[in-house]
Amino acid sequence: MKNKLEQKLQAASKGALDVDEFMQYLLSAQVFLPMMNDNEQGLHKDLRTEPLLLDTDGNFNIMPVFSSPEAAKDFLKNFKDYSGGLLLDFTRVLDRIDQSLGISINPDSEFGIDLDPTVIQQLVTLNSSLKEQHT
């Protein structure tokens, strides 16, 4: 069964959901962020562990995030050091991301999306605007 983010990704990929509506939803979604394990039990000793970053064609790096831990399993088989991770609000990722990075949601999946650094910058700006409206 698909979670709500996966349903929205599927609808957007089929053209049944406007991209702007998807981006608005994304700001309220939770994502799974793979993190490097720093011990044998897969537990993190502190919160300064490293997220997975993928090199693209040299223009920018991409941070993969997933709609759920289950959605990450197959992809992460190629990254044995990243079998752990955190469920986070997508806005928390935006609050901490270097805006020169892109984000790939469910990479190598039928229902995934790649967001280049320009889109990330737009989402960071939108998120900041929404936060200001709520304060």
C-alpha cells in the first residue's frame, strides 16, 4: 500500500496532479533520509552523521531521500554504510540543505522525482515565506 507521498508522486507523474500542488504538498510531507551508520548495530552515536550524497555529472551533487524506509531498501543495497536513516519533515531537510545540492525523491523508482538546485532554492524560499506567515 502506498503512503500519501507515494500517491502524490504517482499522480504527479501521470499528470493527474499539478506540479505546483505537488510541491505544496511536499512541504508538509515526511521523508526518509539515509544516514551513514557509525557502528555495527546501525545506531547513530550522535546527530552529526552524514547523509548520502551522490555525484552527478559534476555540476552538482544530489541527496537521495525516500517516501519511506521501505522505499529505500533496494536502492541502499549498493550503499552498505547507509543502512540507517531518519524520518524527517521535508521542511527540516530544506532548513539544513546546502542550496547547491539537488534532491532525488525515490531515485531509480517508477514514481520518483529529481529536484535540481534551482528548484531546491525555490522551495527553501517558499518554506521561509510560509514560516513567516505563521509567526
